[in-house]
Amino acid sequence: MRRTTLLILISVFYTIIFNADPGFAQIKKDQLLFGVAYYDEYMPYNRLDKDVSMMKEAGINVVRIAESTWSTMEPQEGVYDFSHIDRVLNAMHNAGINVIIGTPTYAVPTWLVKKYPDVLAITSRGPNQYGARQNMDITNVHFRAYAEKAIRKMLEHIKDHPAIIGYQIDNETKSYGTSGPDVQAKFVTYMKATYPSLDSLNKTFGLDYWSNRINNWDDFPSVNGSINASLIAEFAKFQRSLVTDYLAWQAKIVREYKRPDQFITQNFDLDWRGYSYGIQTEVDHFAAAKVLDIAGIDIYHPSQDKLTGAEISFGGDLARSMKGGQNYLVIETEAQGFPQWVPYPGQLRLQAFSHLASGADMVSYWHWHSIHNSAETYWKGLLSHDFEPNPTYEEAKTIGADFKKLAPHLANLKKKNEVAILFSNEALTAYNSFGPGNYNGILRPMYDVLYNMNVGVDFIDPSSRQMEKYKLIVVPALYAAPDSLLQRLNLFVKNGGHVVYTFKSGFADEHNKVRSVRQPGIISEACGITYSEFTVPEKVSLKDDPFQVGNQNYADKWMELITPTTAKVLAWYDHPAWGKYAAVTQNNYGKGLATYIGCGTSDAITEKIFKIAVKGAGLWGKDQALKFPLITKSGTNQLGKAIHYYFNYSAEPRTFIYPYANGKALLTDKTVAIQSQVTLAAWGFQVIEEL
């Protein structure tokens, strides 16, 4: 009884001091975290005191450490050296700088691989070699045993250190393609539990094709060579579940040691196209985030003349949506980064405040210092290789000062959007097997069009319980989906919602098996269309340029030959053979409206279609008077006041009319009157708080 009472008192104490909800740790509500990753063990000489001094000068109030240093922490099995962690923790605490410490498990030490070579993953390409990070099998019993021991030893050593505000479990975690014999055996166990009848499995997955039929569980082949789309998709789903399980395993360990005021996060990354681009193919972000207190993400993006803010917005909207609208941490973003990313003057500030506008409560750079050798030598940090102040560092100092000054007004921003994009990892896997192009290549351009129109967006997936709260849902390439999800979308429209579908939606079931009915199957009811043939457009335009886009009036990637049943046709194909078929339709169904885009469209056409959809849903408002390169985002701060961010993503000054109630420009403390003219400098921004 006394122990229980003591724990309650401790929990209440932490709640008062840290404004944290017992059992659901958060960062301080009146603080914005401005940070860097710091690797003292990578330094060519001892300069910790100098680094801390420069961090303080820049307003850095948090550092992230240790997530890749297993071989330094445990140089030989059972031999531990925490000196590099201790000296950083102590130095940061003495300077009043917070620390987020990572479990050191995403890169394995040489001695472990020497003792247990099976720690390295076997992928569809063969056995991994030592050297790269994230080359291990996260399910391997030897890896798990030694990783757990390392995590516990580290936590036992540092758990009481007052500098630590949170823990990052692993880093950019994925399955890394692990698919060796042990993983294949685990997959067979999973399949037995999921599909206990082999006859049912063979029929559901169409395994009679090319004698792929499995007649005995002991004969279940490796999936690495499979040509069966259903089996391939199920294995991809299984691999994603390994990530969810692995992160839950680490989170459970950390929770045994962390204090009530400390949080657990993870550094999720995105699909990569030379920068952060789309939905991660190897992780179910929404499922994996359930074990976290706060979602974390890394966001890298083009810069200089190619800076648009779209990646910042996309990654932020996804991270915020992972925890149902909760604020999130940008655990990694670029300071200098690649040579082509070195920011123009003003861009580092623009980028930092862009993160806040989407709901971030932390902006942290990878990394503080540039590394002098190895793989990431030319992925530069806030400081260059000489460790001296530079223009990027000098600009960071202004960000740190503004974050400190404005935190009570900008931290914990709450956002409410009425438009959502429905994504699906299952549809992603399925579409990438058969679709024209790539799933993210369909989703991201649609997101970007909404972003350019200043339409705020959340993300939902099939597990979402909040789908019905939105007025408009955009559904890109929902190639594989269960009947229940499609029926739910039909009901959403019937009850007054608006949906915009793209081609290849509703085509296959959740097992990636094409539906044996006229397409688009179940959603035909709400969309008021059918089709049974499709082709690839060559020199196909839309008849009479219905959206008035000039040389952007074309169909690409894919075209479904649509026959309307009850739908209104917004665009017909202009082609001697296909001219009798519809390209874009709109259908009243119940109280709502379903729009179907049956072909690949240019950004200009997509924008016009979305404009119709947003207006139809009653969501065209004041913000839509602006469009890219003027981007605006809004929310409600913890003082209960409306906050409006305005960004100029261009190299020229831009002017707009401020349409909301009288406010104060937080950066200048000047009053901004309703309907007054506001000018933003090149790569400039303004933050206005309504009075």
C-alpha cells in the first residue's frame, strides 16, 4: 500500500512539474524543442565544452544521442563503456540542455556478427554482408537477446539521469527485407494461424496457377521466388508486422525503466526518392505508432530554388495523423545536408517555422557537426567540417531565439482539418505489383495539389475510427481493399460525405485478388459508373478541354473506359476509338457526392477537379484566395487563440490581403488589421495571432 501511495505521489509530482498526463508523457506545453543529433564519439578531438557553448548560443535546448553506438558502448561482449554517454549527459545537464537518448540497436557490433553470423539478415538478394547499418534480422533470437541485454544495461546505467526527457526506440526501423529460412518458417506459422485451411488458402490466393498449389504445410515454399501476387502481398504485410512487433518489444523494455514524465518516440522515415517523398512501403506507421507516446519523423527535402515546403507539410501531416491529431517531433531534418541542399539565406528559418505550422513541437537537425569520414561525410550538419560558425549556424541562432520567445504562442498547436487522404499499405503493395507507375507517384501529386491550394489535410488508413468526421476524403489508387472498407466509403457518401477516387480503386479484394464483377466493383454503387476494359493512353486528350488547361489537357499513365450509369460526365476522352467513354465523372448518391477520375491527369486537371470537389463539400474558404508559392496554415494555440502562418516559397517578395480578425504579427509585435496588405520577403514568412 505504501509503495502504491508513493508511486501516485511521484506521478502527481511529475504532472505538476512537467505538465504531463500520468501514463501519457509529453513535452512541456510551454516549450518548443530546438535540437540537433550529437555524436561525441565521432569527433576527431575533444571539443564537448566548446560544442555545448555554441549550442547554448544558438538556442539549442535538446540533443539526441546514442542511437547508433552499440559498438562503442559494448566494445566486446559483456564489456561496457558508458563514458561517452555519461560525459554528454552531464555536460548537457550542466548547460540546461535536454537529452533524448536512443536505444543503440540499429547498427550491430562486429563481435556479435562474428559470434553469430546469422544475426545478419538473409534477403531475397542473398545473405547480407557486414558494414552497413540496418543489415540485421530483427527477428533473430541472438540479435534480440543481445539487443535486449544492451538496452537494459544502458537503461540501468542512465535511467536516473535528470537530463533525459525521452527515449527513442531504434531508428528509421524497417524489416530490411529479412526473408531467410527462419523468417519463412515464422511466416508459415503466421499463415497457419491466419488461414487454417489449405484448401481455402489455395482458392483465396489462386495458387492453382502454375502449380503453385500447396497441399501440405511442410511443403510451403519460400516466398522469395513467388509469382503469386496474393502471397507476395501477404508476405509484405507480415514483414511490416515484424516491425510493429519489434518496436512494441523495445517500447515494453523501455517502459520498465522510464519515469512518468519521460516519453517514448520513434524516428519514422518516409518513402525515399532522393528526399522524403511518400508513404513508407515497409512500415505500418499507424499500427507501429500505437506503442509510442509521441510520434517522431525525419523529413528531408529539396532546397534552394526547389524548396516548396510540400515535403515538410506531407511528413508533418502524416506524423500528426499517426496519433490522431497529436503534436509530433521532427527528430531529423536537414541543416546543410547534401551540397545541393545548403539553404539560401532565410530558408532555414522558413523551413523551421513550416514544421511548426503543421503541428511539430520539436525541430531537430541531423546533425550538429559534419562527419570527417565514412558513408555520410558529405551529409553536412549545422556546423561544417571546420566546426566554425557559418551562415547556416548564424541563422539557426535566430530560430532558437524566436522559438524561446514565441513558444507560449506556438507550442502545442491544435489543427482541425475537414479533408483527409485515405492511404493503405495493402493497396500500396498491391498497386506496386500491377499498377501503372508507383503508388506514391499517384498519392503525392494529389497531396501536392491540395497543398498548393492551401487545403489542410489529415491522413487516415483503413483502421481509422474517425473517417466519418471528415467532409471530403481523397482516395488514391485503392487497388486492394476488403468489401467492408468499400461499403463503408459508400455509406460515407450516402450520409452526405464527398469522395474523390482515382483509377484502379476498388479493383481487388484484400488478398490482392481481382474482383470478378464489372469494375470498379462495390464502389460502382456510389460512383454511378462501370467499366470492363482499360488501356494505356497514347496521344489522348479530354474532349473540348473541359477544365480549360490548354496544353495540360491530356490523359497519361492509365485510362479506364468508363460507361456512366447514373453519373454526370465531367470529361470525355477525345480519341477516335475511345471517344464514347467517360474519363472523369461525378455522381450524387444519397446526400453525398462521389467523383471518379478514370485516368492519369496532369496537375492542372487534378487541381480543377479538386477545386470542384472542395467547393462541393462546402470547404472553399478564405485560405483558397491564396495559392502556391503563398502557403498558409492555421490552428488554435494553447491560449485559445487562432494562429495563421503565411509562407512565401519563392525568391521574390509576395503580397496578399490578410482576411481574418485583427491580429498581432508575432515576429514583429506589430498589429495586423483585417483586410490589410501584408508583404512577405523572398523566402519569408509571417505568423499572426488573432487578438
